[in-house]
Amino acid sequence: MTPGELLAAVEGTWPPARTFREGPWRMRDGRGGGQRVSAATAEAPVGPGDLAAMEAAQAALGQPALVMVRPGEAALDALLGRAGYRVKDPVVAYAAPARTLARPLPPATAVPHWPPLAMTCDLWAEGGIGPARVAVMHRAPGPKTALIARADDAPAGAAFVAIHAGTAMIHAIEVPPRRRRRGAGRAMIAAAANWALSHGAETVALVVTEANGPARALYASLGMAAVGSYHYRLKD
């Protein structure tokens, strides 16, 4: 998976409400759906004089001056740093062939369903994934599914999966602290892979912050490999 394919899959499965051009920038109207759908990206060379227009467009959307910096954008990164934009939430992407991750699961261990059940939304809400982010899921063109995992006969985890160009991206993985270390995360990855294969996707991928060491260790233990990275720059 190339960096370009990864970013296309991320945007194709977690889409902003709308996009538009502002000079060299592609602006995204996220409507509260998170950083991925609210960040500006540079679609042409950017100079110091281009920052004010981006900042004004973000302000008009009710969003902070947030820019996604992708691989190969060292000049943009340096420009933003000189302008006082701080690095925020470096992200690592992981991917693996769906067949590597797929495995049989006991009934009701991790169940695909759409639209999301109330209990699935409740689990997301516990982790701060509220209605605005669920609205992003509804915007995704699909194929798509929610997943709910069970452990000790109780809801234990939730996730969202959608397919773009043969890649099933997993988003919004949430396992409440009281339910962790009971296999819910592993079960949802396997269920996502099983579902992906049944819908013609050959690759499973996800993104996670660099700081989330336990999640990164889990994905690596399952055979997922780091395939890319990006970060944000934010002007406070």
C-alpha cells in the first residue's frame, strides 16, 4: 500500500461533509467529525502569504487552523513550524492482507451490523466518539459496517469499517477501560477482516497515534505492518 493509496482510503472511508479549494489549499468542512475531516491539505506549493487565507477559511468553518502534513511535505512542515504551528498527533498507519487477519470466531464474539445499534453508539460515546463522528460514518459511501464485540456476556468494544478501492479501513475502535485485555480488540480486527473478504476487499488498514503504544503493539502482534505516517500542525 502506497502513502497515496492509504490517504485515499482514509478520506474515502471517513469523508468530510464537503471540500473546496482556497488558493493552494484543499479545505474540509468536518462538522465536528474529528481532525481527519477538518484539516487543510496543500494541493500546490504554499508560501508564507498563503497561510492567512487558510486560517480565515478555517475560522469561517468554525474550525482551528489545522493542517495535515503528509509524507514528502518537508518544506510545508518547515514553513508551518516557522509560522508558529505546533506538531499535533503524529499518526502511524498499519495494514495487512485481510487473509492474514481473518479467522473463525465463536458466535456473537464480534458482530457486523448496519446501521449501528444503540449499544454500539453507547460504547463509542464512552470514548468520546459522539453523534458528529457517527454522522461521518453515515456519510461514508460504503460498503460499510459497524462492529460490536462481546466479552463476559457484555458489550466490550465497537468499531467502524468501510471499504475504498479494495481496502477495508477500520475507524473508531473503542474498548472501554473496564473491558480491556479480554480479547475484544483482537476479535474486532478478525471480524473486520472476515467481513472485508466477504465484500471483496483484500487489505485491512487503520491509523493510530504514535503515542498509543498498547494499540500499536496489538496490531503488530497480529501481523500488521507500518505502511505510512502523517501528522498535523496546529496554530493555537
